[in-house]
Amino acid sequence: MHRPDTQVSLPWSVIGGAFLVIAISACSSSTAPKGFCTASQSIAVEVTVRDSLSGAVLADSAFGTAATPTYQDSLRHVSDSVLLGGNQLGNYTVTVHRPAYADWVKSGVRVARAGECGNVIPVQLEARLVRAP
């Protein structure tokens, strides 16, 4: 005969085990992200700027552009020697200007590689600037 006022006592190991199963199930939810990318920002061209004779770094007061037929971006300083620009795949014309130097222009710079996260992998260039007459 069943008595309705009887309490059932479960051992703590069963309760603890049930809690552990619930916690693990919650952590492996199907709504969790499937992957995580830590790729850096896309940069199409990285230009080291130097004097053609001495090899001295010159990016400190240099500026320029990275342009495709449909897109143009200004080159940005990241150090005394490097300018960065562009963020898309494509064929670029890269131009570097600096006071007292002739403009440096490189056409047909092909940026064609992307990383696993879809980020553009930069082409590395060296602009060896010649002093203006």
C-alpha cells in the first residue's frame, strides 16, 4: 500500500551527478558559436618608405594612396618606416609622396590572398624614394 505522506530520500551522489549532467548539457548548448576568428584587421598593402641612397626610413612625413579602379584609400602611418592602406582584394596602384622627394608610384600591385577568417593578407612593398632635383 502506498502512503502519500512518505518522503523519498535520494543520496547526495545522485543529486550531485544530476546537477553535473545538467551543467555540462548547458555548456554544450547548440546555440554556442561554432568558431572564433582572431584575425587582425584587413590591410591590403604595407609600404616601407626609405631614402634610395642612404636607406634611412622616411615614412614619418610621407603620405599617399592605395587605389583600385573602384576604390581608393589613404595610406596611414603605423611607424616611422611603414605606411598601410587598402582593405580589399584587387589590383592596386600605390603612390607615396614626401616633401623634397619625387613621387613613388607602383602600379599592378596584386592583392590576392585572404586568411581563414576572410581577412586580406597584405602585400609588402618597399618605396625607395629619390630626392627631387
